[in-house]
Amino acid sequence: MSRIVRTAADIIYPFVLIFGLYIVAHGHLTPGGGFQGGAVIATGAALVIVAYSYTEVRAWLSKNVLMGQEVIGLVGFIGVALLAFAFGQVFFFNYLNASGSLFGIPVPYGINAGELNTGGFVPLMNFSVGCEVWGGLTLVILYMLSGLEKEEC
Amino acid sequence: MKKFIVLIVSLIILSAFLGVIAMTLTFGAPKMTDMDDYFLRFGQEQTGTNNQCTSVTFDFRGFDTLGESTVLFCAVIGVALIFRKMQAGEEHEDE
Amino acid sequence: MTIADFIITNAPALLVAIPLFAAFTIPLVGRISTAARNLWVMGAMLAAAAVAFILAFTVFTSGTVIYVFGASAVNLAVPLDSGGIPIRIIFTVDAMSAFMDIICAISGVSVLLYSLSSESRNSSLEGYYALFLLMITGVFGMVSTGDFFNFFVFLEILSLASAGIIAYRIDGGLAVEAALKYFVLSTLGAIFILFAIGIFYGQYDALNIAMIAQRMQYTMLDKIALVLLVAALAMKCGAVPMHFWTPDAYSMAPSSATAFLVVASQASLYGLFRVLFTMYNVTMNCITIGWIIIILGVLSMVVGVTMAIPQKDVKRLMAYHAISQTGYMLLGVGVGLAVLGNVALTNAFGFTAMEGGIFHIFNHAMYKGLLFLTAGVIFYRIGTRDLNKMGGLGHNMKYTMIFFIIGALAIAGIPPFNGFASKLMIYESVYIFNPILAIIAMVVSILTLASFVKVFHSIFMGPKLPEYADVKEAPLPMLLGMGILAAIVILVGLFPQPVVDGFVAPAAHALANQSGYIFSVLGGA
Amino acid sequence: MLWNLPFITVVVLTFIGIITVLLKKNIIKILLGINILESAVNLFLVSLGYREGGVAPIFTLAPSNLMVLPTPQALTLTSIVIGVATSALVLSFAMVLKKKYGTVDIDKIRRLQG
């Protein structure tokens, strides 16, 4: 792509990243969540891949790192759920809610302004899923590009 | 041509079915809402999230979401397998 | 709380969590070494199988087990403040589910043992084993869940993992073509199921199977949902009008995966039975629906076996026989369904027919898995599946030949093997219901025998061919995997009565007992 | 009639999707048909949960306490992600087939028969 597109992509990419992370972090308060935020971040990666060529991008984005990121996200997700066993609870029990510790401020019923430090394990799961979707979707794009012939990319 | 007729007939049957859906259900007035009323009333206290969609997705039906992440993982692994470079002595499919 | 108590209490969750966790971590474990990866995969599979057996033991001794994900107590299906509705995802493991869990566990262990050796020459095995464990997760989840949307999610896990594994041999494009065919059809089926879920949700505001069953009124919309569900699930299990994908997918997948794909199809069959018996039961017109299932079954039997006879590709031939055997299960359970409203007839032969059909699921998974594994050994050693190019392999592959004979006699329904036990139950009960159907079933059985005699002759008999003069016997893990299945085929064939009384009859009664299923989830509410 | 417009749209979309899947020979177009069907199902689920005058089920500074049902939105989220995974896999299959056969027309690809 032309220099204008590349520069624009360079400038926009950090904003896309921040916006995606914002969506992930506020998933339990505002519309959004891990999937949506992760998809937004992966869109940023797609933007960079479109602006530059695959051969350049391949040097920056390692498939192994992305796969590791995806696995960490998934293991984090199931690990957060499995941790309920350590508390003597049922699988997927929300042990952090109203516990007073991390993300543990109790929320009464009704309309409120929203407090970031609530939600029990939901924000942790949002982060894990965001991590997983980010890695997974980027990996899909990279693998598909690697399947293309030389002259097509 | 025969295939086309079969297709048209099946489509008519299908559209009749779906037409019944469109006629029977009313938009804007769900028939029963007891389960969702429970989510809306108690979801905030039980999960600590203001966003009830998230509370349903990650807490009440969190196991579905685990499955959904797994589906994405399946797709990534599948795509990775399809675009792998095959080794030399690998088993070939029979032609 | 001791570890034993912990496992017994949380068995339904561990059943899915163990293979899932192992599958997620394989890409990392695979980087350490091949041996570590094999150990990890096999250990996870054995642990999951052990949990499945523990769970099945609990179910068969003390009744239905329910597990509520994320509740404050394991069996708190209906929260006190909810007014009698289940709100969370619930695993409802009754005798039928436990029966399917056992099938999946046995088949999974033996096939995985086999694949440790049979796939060792290939690349990217981390992905292969991850997808294999995800298939096992999918089957365990599908047969254990008591939530209909959860069933859909596991169905999708199963079909994506299966599609990835069918396309595993990418060199010629044929496997990818088969995978594409399978995947497009199963996605269409999944969309139909999602439509049905939407219909149930819109009417009853429930996703739990027991809750839907309790509120079921059999309105016009429920009829539409029934049609969509029967079409989708019959397509997924390979019944005849929608069977196109079966031979392609079965013949092109790696052999070890094919043996497990049989179990995957049975899981869809389980879903069909669950929908018909637990969700609709006598609210629908059992005679009509029962006859539809019977006709599907008879068509599958006849078309499957007639298509199988002219095949040249050994796995394709076996795939058509798999369709034909699916017909027996549909026939047996369909007869049970057709007389469901009539207590006298049900007690006279309905339960026997259902037991025969359900018993055949188990037997089919065992002997068909065994046959596909033997076909895999032959392909592993000589590199072709074409029957015309084979011959005289019996001289060098004695154990494989014995295993093939066991499988072939079992599928044909010859007395000392397990296929006979279930087929006899089907013949007897169906003959009382309608003699013509029983005669068709017997004729199909004879044709199956004829077909397998031909296959046996062209693979193993005859003089030693020069190009296969130095063919060796299969490696030990492959023989072990086949040996497990063959031992089960013989044992169940010799002593069918304890199996029928201990596992099959409770499964059939659990399937027919709708109110018991609802009561176990909702309590008295 | 008109107040049921979302459901009628579902029927029309299903119609288009089924026709596309059954009649088109191009794998990419078949995938588009599947995607249209998935959109139809998603629209069906979401419109089942709509309550007259309801707002999004999010309590952060919500304008009113009358909210639409949250479950269909969660189900739709799941089904969208499954749809993405499906599309990724089918597109990869199409790419491999294009590389091996030089076409994405299923009639020309078809070698498995009988």
C-alpha cells in the first residue's frame, strides 16, 4: 500500500488497541466484553497486515507467540473456572463476587453509575477471552495469508 | 429441471413453516419471561456485574462461553493443520 | 472432603474439563518432546475415561446425577428464589447418558492408543491430538448435558473438530473435499437446531431440556421444531435421505479418527432419541413419528447395504455398512417409540425393541470401530484402500486377520459375537410389531455377511502377492487398541444378559421415563 | 402484520440463505448462504427477546428499569463467534481446494462419488 495508508495505519493502530482494551476492561459495566474487545484488537492487526505486505508483517508477528497467547487465554479462562474447586465450590461458581477483595465490591439491585472494581471473576474471564480472541483471530489471518501463493500477497 | 421442482416444493414447505413462526409470535411481547426476569432482578447481586448480558454470558451460562472459546480454538487448530507443510515420509491419502 | 468424594461429586464437570484442559495445553506440551505429548494425551484420556466410569457407576447404582454449573451447591437446580425454574446450565446424567459416556470412554481409550502408533509418521500431531481430545469433549458434553443450547455448543465443537480431523491429509485435496461436504452439511444441521432452540425459547422461555419437556404443549411451532430437529439430527447421524457425507468423511479421515467418528455419529443419534423421548414423549403423535423413524431406519438399512456391495474402497464399504447398521438402531428405537403411548404393547415388546436398538449402539461402536481400525492397519502397512489391489495379506498379518474376522462376524450377527445379541432382540420384538420389517432386517443381515465374506476373501485370502511379500504385522499399540475392542466384542457376545440387565435396560427405561427425568431436575416443582 | 416485521425478515433471510446454499455451485457463495442463514437465526433470537419499550439490559446509568431479555443476546453472541469459526474453516477449505484443483466450483471439484 501507499505511504499515506501506512502512516495512517501506524497512527490508528495504537488507538484501536486502546479501544479494544477499554472494551475488554469495561465488559461488566458497558456494552462489550472479551469477545468484542478481542475482535476489535484483531481488526487492528488486520489493518496493519493490509497496510503492509504479508512478508513484512511476518517478521513482526510470530505465530508461536500468538498461539501461546491464545493458549494462555484459554487456560486462564478454564483455570479461573477451575479455581472454584480450590474454594470448595462448584465449577464456574463466582467465588470473587462480594468477597471484598479483587473485583469484589458487592452491587445492590438497581440503576447505578458503575464501579470498575466489581463483577467477581467476570472481568478476569473477559481478559482471558480477550487475549484468546486477539491471538486466535490474528492467527487465522496469518495462516490464511501463509497459504497464499507468492504473487497473490 | 426435476431438481429445480423439488427445490421449489421444499422451499414452499419451509416458507410455510417459517410463516407460521412469523404469524404466531408477536414482536415486542414475549410469551413468558420468568427466567429472564430472574436474571434482571438477581443478576446484579449474584454476579456483581451491571451489564446483564455479560452476567448471563460469563456467569449464569459461563459454561457455554467456555464451549464457544473452544470452538474458536478448534477453528484455529483446524486452519493451522490445513496450512501446514507436510513432511517427507508422511502418510498420503490413497487416490 | 477426600479426593474420592471430590471426584464423585464433581464427576460431570471433570468429565468435560479434563479433556478440554489437556487439549488447550497440547500446543505447549508438544514443544517439550513427543513422548511428553503422548503421555499427556493418553493420561488425560485415561483420566477422563476413569471419571466416566466413576460417573456411570454412580448413576447405575444411585440414580440420575445432576450438576449445576456455578450454583452454590452441586445439585441446586432450582434456586429457592426463582419460583421453580432452573436458571443455570445443568448436566443431567441419567442411565442413557451414562451408557453413552461408557461407549465414548472405551472407544476413546482404544482409538487413542491405536493412534499413538498409527499417526506417528505424520506432522503437526499436536493439532491432531488437540482436535481428537476436543472430539471426545464434544461427545461427552453432548451426551451428558441437560441444557439444549449447551447441546448445540458441544455439537458445534464436535463438528468443527471432526471437520479439522477429516481434512488432516491435505496432500491430494480429496480429504479437504470430504471435510467441506461434511462441514457444510453439519453447519446447516446446527443452524436448524438453533432455529428449534429459538422456537422453544420464544414459547417457553426455557433452555433446559427438563423445563421445555414440562412446559411442552405441542403447538404448531413445536411441530415445526420437531421437524427441524429430526431432520438435522438424522442428517448428523447419517440416516439415509441425508447420508451423502458419511462415506466420504469416513473414507477420507485418518483411520483412527474414523473409528471415533462412528461414536460421534452415535452421539447425534442419542440427541435424536433424547429429543423424541424426553422432550416430546407422548405429547406428540407417537405412532406417526415412530413410523417416520422406522421408515428412516429401514431405508438406511436397505440403501446402506445395497450401496456397500459394489464398493471397491474398503473404508467406503465399511462406511456404507455403518449407515446400514444405524438403520437397525433407528428401527429398534422407532418401534419402541411407535408403541410408547400403549402400556400393554410397550411392556410386551416395546421395551425389548428399545433395548435392542440401544444395545446395538454399544455393539456397533465396538465392532465398527474394530473394523475401521483393521482397515487402518492395512492402509498403514500397504498404503492402499483399493480391494482389487489387495490379496494374500493373511499370511503376514495374522492378528489383524483374526480381529477382522471377529468384527465381520459381529457385524453380520453370527451367534457368539455381540452383534447377534442385539440383532436378536430387534428381530424378536419387531417381528411381533410387524413381521415384514423383521424379515427385511434379517435379509439385510445376510447381505452384510455376504459383503464381508467377499471383503475378507479379497484382503486376506489367496496367494501371497509379490509386492506385499515383506509386509509386517501391525505395531504393538495398534494391536492393543484393536485387542481392547475385540475383547469387548467377544465378552459381550458371550455374556449378553448381564450387560442387558445391568446397563441397557436401565438406559431404555430412563429414556422412556420422561417424568422421572423432569423430576430429577425440577424436583417436585 | 407490520409489527412482526423482524420475524418476516427472518423468513425472507432464511429463504435467501437456503436458496443460495442449495443452488450455488461456488464454495464462497455457499459460505455466504450459510452466513445469511446464521444472520437469520441471530435476528430471530434477538427479536424473540425484545420487549416493547425496553432498553438494553445494562444497569450503568440506565434510562429505565424496563429492559429487554438478556438471554437471547448471550445466545446470539455465542452463535456469532461460532459463525466466525465456521467461516474461517470453510474459507481455508476453499483456499486449499483452489490450490489443488484451480477452481472453487463444486461440480468441477467433485471426485468422491458412488
